[in-house]
Amino acid sequence: MFEELKPRAPDPLLDTIRQFRGDPRPGKLDLGVGVFQDEQGRTPVLRSVKQAEALLLETQQTKTYLGAEGDVEFSRALGTAVLGHVFGDGRVIGLQAPGGTGALRLAADLIRVANPNAQIWLGLPTWPNHQPIFSAVGIPLRDYRHFDPGTQAICFDELRAAMKSATRGDVFVLHSSCHNPTGADFTIEQWQEIARTLNEYGLIPLLDTAYQGFARGLDEDMAGARHVFGNCPEAILTVSCSKNFGLYRERTGALFVRAADTAKADAVRTNLMGIARTNYSMPPDHGAAIVRTILQDARLRAEWEREVGEMRGKLNGVRQKLSGLRINSLDLSPLAKQNGMFATLPLGKLQIERLKEERGIYMAPSGRINIAGLMATDIDAFAAALRSVLIDAAA
Ligand code: LMR
């Protein structure tokens, strides 16, 4: 059976973690996978999470099965936190999922079942796992340019043109905030135009949400996505709790779908439960129980909001410092206006390889850096490393 099976190349982001861990150099820098690090370079368990876990340890009475939809109270609490007043009109269903990736895969399976002709449109560059997730279920993919790394600007006209050329029923994947990998987010006016254009051409948004609170604030970061979700007759939104709750390995996420009416919403819910059942049966509980406990307890919630604010403060502080750098033609000033954990630098393959080999600086092969991997004290060394590869390239 396995005679013809060829080895598969490792996932480039996850492989960066492996390479970084195997590097013995003391000054190495991990700007690869999107994991938050504080000013001491740690990725701590959040204080609110520790307290919720202690509470769960004391009060949890059983570990019996929930169901394919997971923890319903978790989905309700998270739905309200993510979608605000847009959640809860009976047309929106929520389902717990094994992480944001699991939510995207559920969404992909649902799209395939509901409309086998639908195409998925991705603005490039995008999170490198988007394309494999949708391809895995056989959905045809289309793309357009979201961002120009040279000017560090969003190519909004190209999104507009893509929407005009799409077929009714096609799905557009949009990043709710803190675009991964560019940090370049839409303005509220652009979100309003996106909602109008989606409706004009009968298209469906899929809003991928993994960094709520990392740009300006928990509500502020969702203003555009909420506008689109609430103004399109059908909409899909995936959530990851990996970053803003620091629950990476707990695989905690959710999928929210808005349907045309309550009957259709129920059809969506039961189909999703069937998809989940034949895939992993039901999602892991622990992370969702933590998030539910935090969101339902005013004191824990306030603590969590403070911690999200601290993570945001760290990210924005590093962004400000980076944005002061000018190295040859590389001007990082646009980073100050971008958001979240990532920026995509216009570096070539060779430069990225040299940063790794000569300086122990690890980043995604696309030139994406995880801003959270830098401490204030690393900026000078990072700038010197960039200068060395850029000056040689210019010479
Ligand atoms: C990233 O983009 O680095 C993160 O979302 C982690 C992942 O799973 O790829």
C-alpha cells in the first residue's frame, strides 16, 4: 500500500520551529511561527487562564461527552465577545472547533456540501495554511493581490476587481484584523465598501479571526468584520483562541455562520455537527472550558482584557521602534500603521537564508516576521543584521 507513497515536505512554518530549536547559538532570534513572546522572551500561560484552570480543577464534576457542537455555553460567550450585538438574532449559529484551523476546515467542508460549485478567493499573500485547507476538500481556489510588499500598501482595487469577476456564491476569505502575514488591515470605509460589493455580486465573506484585541482593542478590532458579518445575508466567521488567550496547544476555536433565516441556520448547524462527527466526533474540552470560565466571570474577564492590553502594548511598542528603521531602500515606517503580530519585509530568498545562517534570525520563507519575537533590546541587532544582507545585495 505505501510503496508509492512519497515523503511530504514539512509545513514551512512548523519546520522553522524545529530548525530554531536545534540552533545552539545564544543570540538566535525566533521571528518565525506566530507565538506571542513577552519582554523576557517567554510565552507564559495567562494569569486569567491559570485562575480559570484552578477553578475548573475544583468545580468540574465530570468529563463525560458533550456533543459534536462542543460546549454550547462557550460558543455563546465567545460569539458575543467576537461579534457583539450581531450575535444572537437566531440566524447565527456557533460551533466549537479544534482551533482556528479546525474551524476553517469545518467551514471548508460546509461550503463543499452546501455549494459544490463555489470557489474560494484568497488575497495573497495570506496565511500559508489557507490554501492547503481549502484544497484538501477539493474547493477550487482563485486569488488576487492583497498587498504590495514594496510599497507596504493594500491593493484594494485588485480586491474590488476580483469581486466583480467572481461568480455568485463564491466565498472571499478576509482577515478580520491584524492581517497574517502583512499586518495591513482595511479601514472602516473599505470594510463598508467590501460589504456593499459582496452583496452586489452575491458573494459570501469568510472572516478569519485570530488576533482580536492585538491592534487597537477587543471591540475596535472587530468593527469592520462585524459590519460585514451583520450586513451580508450569509456570512462565515472563524475564531482562534490560540493567541489572545494564549491557548495554542489546547486547540480552542469556533465557527460562526449567519444564514438567511432560522430554519436555514438550523440546517447549517446540523450539517456542521455531522461533519464534525465524521471527522473528530467532538472537539477537545479543556481550552473551551477555560475561555467560557473567563468570559462568564467579570473578575477573570477584566484580568484577561488587561492581559490582552499588555500583549497589544508589547506588539505596538516593537512596531514603533521598527518603524524608525531606514536601511538603504528599506523603509519600515509603514509598520507603525499596520497591526498585530506580523509584517512582511521585501526580502529575497537568499537574504532570508543568510539572516538564518549568519545571524541566527529565523523567519517565514515569505519574509514574514513575527514582531512579538523581538524584544526592545533586540532591535539594534536586528537592524544590523538587515543592514548586512541589504548592503551586500546593493553592492
Ligand atoms: C502562524 O501563522 O504562524 C500561526 O498562525 C501558527 C500556525 O499555525 O501557522
